[in-house]
Amino acid sequence: MAKFVPQAELPLVDQVRVRREKLQALQQEGQDPFQITTFDVTHHAREIKDRFDEFEEKRVRLAGRIMSKRGMGKAIFADLQDRSGRVQLYIKVDEMGEEAFSACRKLDVGDLVGVEGPVFRTQRGEISVRTQSVTLLSKSLKPLPEKYHGLTNTDLRYRQRYVDLIMNEGVRDTFIKRSQILSSIRRYLDARGFLEVETPMLVTNAGGAAARPFTTHFNALDEDFKLRISLELYLKRLIVGGLEKVYEIGRVFRNEGMDTRHNPEFTLMELYQAYTDYHGMMDLTEDMFRHVAQEVLDTTVINYNGVEMDLSKPFARLTIREAVKQYSGVDFDEIHNLEEARAAAKAHGIAYEDRHGKGDILNLFFETFVEEKLLQPTFIMDHPVEISPLTKRKPTDPDYVERFELYMNGWEMCNAYSELNDPIDQRERFRAQEEQLAKGDEEANTTDEDFLNALEIGMPPTGGIGYGIDRLCMLLTDSAAIRDVLLFPTMKSLPNDK
């Protein structure tokens, strides 16, 4: 007599064969699970466990995936997982009847079922459902991975996020929090009179940021278009149109490298408010970050990779020149021309290009000596005009602009301006950007004539800001890489995918 081998110990190809044979038998008996279309779910696992006193002996209907199954004679214990968590099923032949109980024995880990029965607590204290009926809703034809938490192949986790979500509760929690973060932001802005809007992703002029765009061809118009790299220029058109407070949360696309903080498509939020400036944007940002942390995490203290950030404290505010002087010892207020800036760069081992001006070199000092040291929430203000083509100059210091970036954990979290609304100055800034493009800067802006036309119609004084939503989600979920907060991050295609 052949020795019985548990299905889980069979080679994968044989496990798949056994499951397909089970499905075929069900179909031949007229019980095809793929023909079932609905199941009336009344409750979920977590609410039953959190509010057991209310649910004890109450009849419930749950649906989810079988994550484990253990047989003990005339009883089966199984774990059912739904969107909220897991709950134990107690399946007994006396409750089910011989035929239905036999069908339950044939269920596989991974199968999706609907169950019905009263809630109770076992002698061992486990909150469970005394299952009186089981409906197979979908047959799992491939087994779930064994000991999935032990896998070191993160590439497979990202490629098969659906399996990752099934097997890893922490991953599910991360993406639930991501959804809550977005909802919290929307509630905050909606309550302050902002309108959520949508603007084009396919554009003829991809402006508003320093980045290389993706290009595509639109057959119907026989014209090349670009995927947007920013939301800025269309949202400013809406300020011109009189909407006064607008925001958009949407995907943008930048044809550049990937690392732990960069993905070629990512979620950006930009908002614009008429009749305020970058100081107004600072106040809004500080308040909104506190609000979101408190609402989603129930605390204003964030712990990321061992670094504690208390958002209840006032955020630090430094000009970029103050920050560079503090961390590098170089005082750009004492550097009066490009030659002196180049000399300082050489003395401190900073490589620059011929096209770089004094302001570009100041920014290189910041990136080299300062950025990674800004662990606590810090607004870096008043950037050089050379690197800020869409920003108002400071009236008292026209080589610099009314701009800030917020840094946390050494990361840039957002970028804000007192928006440039002078069409004459804006045209000159575009012209300077075109010159940089001609010199080889592939991330330089190009002139947007329609946007200039909008400015000539007249844009009020406006504060604007862009937030990297994915980085905020990383911080609030203590996630190591941007891929950990993107459900389906960009991956290099496998041979079979092409």
C-alpha cells in the first residue's frame, strides 16, 4: 500500500495537480465554486474579537481565505483571514452533517470560503465561530508559500504583492495606513475650503519641476506628448481662474533612476492658495503634518528607523545660507561672485559644472554638507534664484527667492514658494532655463506660452506647495524603501512578462 504523503509535502507541480483534480470533481458534481457570485457578509474578524461580549452566541456570516487547517477526528480547526485579520473556525461533524463535513475536509489552505455560525470561546480561550455552514467561493489552484515571512527575496514580494498582502499582516497594515493618510489630508484641506481638482497627465509641455519627462506619441493627433512631471502649472491656471484654494493628489512621472526613495511614477500632492505666501504655506504644512500624525497614528511622535521626531514641537526654520554656514563653515554672504564660489567649492572638494552659477554652487554645498543631517523637522528657506525658476524674488535680496523645503530624517518632504506672478519676470526665467537646456541640462524647463498668457491675464499673490506623499507614508509607517509603500512599484520586466 502506497504511503500517504501530505499535500504540502508534495512537489509544487503535484500540489497544483491535486487542487485541479479537486476542482474538476466539484464541477462534475455541479458545485463549481467559480459560478457563485455573491455571499452576504455581515461582520469581520476584528470586530468579533474586539467586541466579543456583544457577539457571544450571536450568529455571524464571514468570508475570507483559509490560512491554516488542522483536523482532529470529527472536528476541524481552521483560521479564516479577511481584510481585518484572522478568526478561528471550529467545524464539527455534529454541527455540519457527514456530507458537508466531508466537503470541508477537502478544502485547501488558500481557498476562499463563506461561513455562518455563532461566535463562542473555546475551552482554551480562543474566540471562534462554531461553523454550521461553509460555502466554497473560489478554489485556490496554487498553494500559498510556506513560511513566507522567512523569504529574503524582496523582488518576489514586490512582483507578487497580492501574495505579500495575504501572507504579511504588517504589509496590509502599511497600505491601510497609506489610505488613512490620504483620507486625513483630504479631510484637513476640505475643512479649510480647498477644492480637490484633476488636471491632465498627458501634456505638451512638462514643466513645474526639474526632471526628465517620459515621452509618448498620441496617434489620433499624430503628435508627441509627455507625461507630467509636476502638477504646478495647471493648478496655477486655476488660481488665475478664481478658484483661490485648490489641491490635487495624483501620479507624476519622471524618467530618472530608482532607489530607496525614488520610483519613476509616484504620488505628488500640490496645493495653491491665493492671497498668501510661503510663510502661510509653512504654517499650513506644520499644522497639517501634526493633524495627520495624530489622526492616523494617535500620536504626534514619529519613530523612523530609531530616529524620534516630535511633531508637536515648533519646526526649526533656517535659511539655506544659515544652514550651509552652520554645517560647512562657509558663509555665502561673504562670497560675492562666481569666481569666489568656485574657489570655495574647490577648497571643499565639491565638483561643479561650467554652467553652474553661484546659486547652484550654494545648493551643492547644501546637498553635500547639510541635507542628511536634518533629522528633525526643519524648514530650509530662501533659495538662490538660479534653482527656483517659478518663485518670487525676495524684495530685499533679489538673488534669492521666497521658497522653502521641509526636511525630516534627512529627506526633502515638500517644496513651497511664494509663487511668481510677474509674467515679464517669468518669461525671463523661462529664457534662462532654455539656455540651461541648450547647455545640456535635460531637466531644465521650457517656455510655456499658455501659462505665460494666464499670468498676463493676472494671478493674485499666491502660496503654493508640493508634497511627496510616498515619503510621508514611509515616515508614518516606518518603511525602509519607497517600494514598501507602493502597492505595485516599477520593476524590470521578467522574460515571461514581455
